Amino acid sequence: MLAGPTWGHWLTLRLIGDPAKRTPRDGVGSTVFRSAGGFRRRAEVASGRGDLSQSDQRIHFGLGTSNRIEKLEVLWSNGDRESLIPPTVDAFCLVGQGKGIRRAKTHSGLN
């Protein structure tokens, strides 16, 4: 019998590019790589995937049972590469180009 939903760990990022470095402020075209639980994954900030549509510009990684991130790296659309200090999991993070994680808001679970 199922006692209730089981939630996995996650991380959501919003990238803020630096127009002075020729990167769009919304981070479009930038790619984030994360390593957790022995797996490496990538996600790209995109805009408008499809006809008359707008994509969510946040990046969301599902981590499953992994309760920490080993490595987090951003390849900005202008070619700059930035390694970040991995935040705690189950968090919404704002990442500024060249400034690292500017703000993180944790969320311990859904009730």
C-alpha cells in the first residue's frame, strides 16, 4: 500500500548574465552542468521553444535520492566558464555571471 508521495531532491537555478560581457541578462544560450550521485547532467537556458511560446528560463535538476551536488559549472553563452560552490539541495538559486550564487532559498519539503 502506498503511504504517500515520495519526493526526491532537486535544485532550481536562474541565471543572470552580464550584458557588459556580451551575455544576455536572461542567460539564454548558457548551459549548466551538474554532477551528483555519480551522474553528470546538463541543461540549457532556452527561450521560445515552439511556435508562439515562451519557455521557463529557470533550470531545474531532479536529483532523486542524491542529497548533495559534487560539482556545478556554468558555460555562459559568451564562452566564459564558471565553477560554482555547490549549494544545498532542495533550493532555488540566483546565479550572477562572475558573482557566483547570489541568493539561495531552501525548501525542505512539500506538505
